[in-house]
Amino acid sequence: MTNSRKVHVKSFGCQMNVYDSHRMADTLAPGGYVETARPEDADLVILNTCHIREKAVDKVYSEIGRIRVMKEEAAAQGRQMLIAVAGCVAQAEGQEIVRRSQAVDLVVGSQNYHKLPEMIARARTGERVVDTEFPVEDKFDALAAPRREEIRKRGLAAFVTVQEGCDKFCTFCVVPYTRGAEVSRPVEKIAAEVERLASAGVREVTLIGQNVNAYHGLDAAGAPASLAALCRRLSRIEGIARLRYTTSHPRDMDEELIAAHAELPELMPYVHLPVQSGSDRILDAMNRKHSAAHYLDIVARMRAARADLAFTSDFIVGFPGETEEDFQDTLRLVETVRFAGAYTFAYSVRPGTPAAEMEGQVPEDVKIDRLHRLQALIAGQQRAFNASFVGKTLDVLLEKPGRLSGQLVGKSPYLQTVQVMAAPDLIGRIVPLAIVDIGTNTLFGALAETPAVPAFAAAGA
Ligand code: SAM
Ligand code: SF4
């Protein structure tokens, strides 16, 4: 294929899907596909779906319906538009998608993205192609690396998947069924990807995985390496000033990773550590394999290693059997930890998971009431956390222009968004900013002094 074709990839859900969407676009680029933000212009629309939210499957079918209209309009103009469904809904539903929706040309499971060029070629001839196997080959080996211009377009902070899948089987969660067993990528392959990103100007890398701190990829000597060892290896790559990782599980938070927060200046003092509930009875029913005390102990040990560590978390309220007393335990845990923020969810049934069949499903109005009370408590903590920086200086990685003319936007070590009026040549630098005020989700900074950290001179930049 030599002619240029347009692909529109729409990503739903988590950062792992955003990463996969980029890698799909990278894999199609050598075949002449360029990305477009306008689905109506595309020759190929990929819906990279997420199964985690309620009614995820229904939402995918209604999205397919919307794209189908564009496909029919394209056909009326004599143009072929293919519709592909990828991601966790594709993995879970497989053949059912092409059965239910005539407009879908191909369904590709999350482990098969490297096969897309071949699948698309078959679909172009009218075949309807479904591949949701878990193949033995490593899809990451077969996926094309991004081009330098693409890396730059995506910004100075990049995500890299280091681990996929989950063996934990929390009773509320679909991930172990849609993403399969835990698999870790080898250290040197990740290092090569990060080196490539760094040489194109990326300064901050977030290592992602459904259970990232269960990482156990092989190192150069063929021995399993921990996430801490991976961070140490990546911290030596020139140009990489900041490392983060997400999402962690309390069970896998080991001494070595805690110590890495004290040792490695590149490892940012911010950890997303989902707890889900503060009640041991509910944690047990969730099959979380940790208690509230265990969680609090981890937080204390991590803060002993690095006093300024900020924690965020995920919570589910209204899990089957949750009483007001259980919910009070959650509020107590929140008061003890003092979070910098959190994602809060009302429990919702995921068909096929053990919790869906449990007795004691909590009425919707009770769930919503608990959700609001938890959100109010966490919002107060988030405001207090942000306000504690007013009058202090934070090192901010300036990433891009802001909405106002002359404004730049960046990230603090604690993943807060910071806005500042500053010259665009500071983009790519880590700049000390005096924090002068806070908004709802943003800090406002002022240039404190001449940037201490020079811009990374990308080779050939
Ligand atoms: N692996 C991570 C962990 O161990 O916490 C997070 C995985 S999941 C993609 C993200 C969050 O969605 C979970 O932490 C949980 O709070 C929420 N979630 C998952 N299933 C849910 C359900 N059935 N109802 C409500 N929230 C749910
Ligand atoms: Fe889902 Fe639990 Fe695995 Fe997180 S640890 S992905 S919540 S099963």
C-alpha cells in the first residue's frame, strides 16, 4: 500500500488504552496510514474500548451506530470505510460483535494489535475478521516503534506499558477476564523504548500496568527484575528526569520499591495506590488480599522513606454487604492517610464477576449518598494538599502552551497541573515556580528564578 490513508483511533478508558491506541497508529504508519481527528474523513475507524465502566458494552454498540452513519455516507461517495473494534470489549465479546453489528469489519483483541495490517488487508476484500486469541508471540516485539515526529507530537511526558494483565481476581473486576494473566516485558526492551523516547525529547515517563508493581520482567542476564530494579535501570537514561508508575496493588508494594523512593531522585513522590475500602470485612469479600492495617502500614513506611510522598487511591462504595459501619471504616482510613486525590466509584455489577452474584446488593440511593460523603471528604483533603504549596516553590516540568496567550502548563512532582505566564522557550524545562494561588484543579505559579535545570538537548533537535 503506497497511497496515504487516514485512520481515526478513539480511545476509551485507562492510560493503557491510550498507549495501545498510539502503538496501533504506529503499527499502521508504515502502511501509509496517517492519523486524523475527524472520524468522518477516515478510511479506518478503530474504537479502542474499555470494559471497566457500567454498561460498557451498550456504549460501544451505540458508538458503532454513530460511526455506521459515517460509513454509509462514505460508501455513498464511493469510499470504503472500515470499522474495527479493539480493546477489552472486543476481547470479551469477540464474534458476538460482528454477529450483532453488520457495520463492524474487524474485531481485534488486546493481545493482537501487531496483526492489524494483515487483518485490515483481509477486511478490505470484504472478509469480516475476528482475532481475540492470546497468542504465544509477544505483541510488543511485533508492534512498530513510533516515529520521532509522532513522539514529539504526543508531548514531553510519555506512557510506557511494562506489564499487562492481572492474576488478582478482585471479585468486582473484569480485568483478569479481559486482559488475561499477568505478563511483564523484558527490562532491556523497555529501556530501548525509553531511550528512543528520551532521544526525541521526552523528559518524563510513566510506567503503566494493571498491576504495575507486580512487574517481574527478565533483565539482561535473564533473571526476573523487580519494578524497583527497572526504575533504577531507566533512571540512568540520559534526558529522563522523571519516572512514575501506575497502578499499584498494596500486596505488591515491597521493601525494595519503598527504598527506591528514598534512593532515586527521578522517582516522583506520588503514588496511586488503590485501597477500595477501609473495612476488612469488605476487603475480604472483594478478595483484595490486604487489610486496612496493612494499607496504613505501607503508607507509613513509604512516608518514612520519603516524607513528602503524596497518595491517591481508588474507592468503591456500596459493595454488596457494605453497612454504614463498614463505610465509616472507609472514612476513618481516608482521615488517617490524608489523600492528595482519589477516584471514587459506586459499586456496579459486572456480569460474570463473583460480586455480581453476591447477596446484600446495596440500594442505589444509599450508594450515591455514601459516594457524595466520601467525595466531599476527599475534595477537602485535595484542597488542603494543594493549598499547602501556596508560598512554596515547586519544580514544574513545563509541557505545553496554556489556553491563554503567553501561558504555559506543566506538572509538579505531585502530578498537579501548574499554570504560569512564561516564554515558550521554557517548554521542556523543569523550572522552579513560586506557587501563588490555587484553583479547583490547578496551581498558579510565578517564575521564581532562572531555570536551574537546562533543557535536554535532544540529538538532532
Ligand atoms: N488494578 C487496579 C487496582 O488494583 O486497584 C485498578 C483497576 S480498575 C481498571 C480501576 C478501578 O475501577 C478500580 O480500582 C475500582 O475502584 C474501579 N472498579 C472496578 N470494577 C468496578 C465495579 N464493578 N464497580 C465500581 N468500580 C469498579
Ligand atoms: Fe482488577 Fe483487582 Fe486486578 Fe486491579 S488488582 S485489575 S481491581 S482484579
